[in-house]
Amino acid sequence: MPYIKPEDRVRIDAGGTPTTAGELNYAITRLCDAYLIDNKAGGYAAINDVIGVLECCKLEMYQVQAVPYEQVKMKENGEAMTWRADRSHEGA
């Protein structure tokens, strides 16, 4: 949640690096808010634009950070899923 202590808000608003998930949420929320204000955006289209950007950021983070990490762990510990879309799991 972006509802962090006032003193933490001051630090983040001054350009400080978030150190908790709540602070990161606050920083992102403030950035989106500033975008909407600075661009005098209003209505569904502007809100949809911001949500679309956040979704693309999420996907990029997953692709660049999570997938390589999961591939390493899969090699170390073995796969959890055996089903494959190409049906190779059927062994035929």
C-alpha cells in the first residue's frame, strides 16, 4: 500500500530510493499521479494508459528478472510441471 509514514514520504519525494515494498508502491503511485496532473489527463483513456504502462513494466520485470532466476532454480531443483503445450510430455 502507498500509505507510508509522512517522514518516509518526504524522503521518497526528495528522490530517495524506496527500501520497502510499501515505499516502492508509494513512489510508483506518486509518479503516476504526477503524469496525470502534468498532462492534464482525465477520464478513462488516461487511467487506462497508466494501467497499460504498469502492466508492461510488470511483464518486462518478469521477463528480465524472474524468468532467468526461475530457469536457474529449475536446473538446480528439477521442474515442477511436466505438461507441455507441444504434447512432448506424452512421450510419443
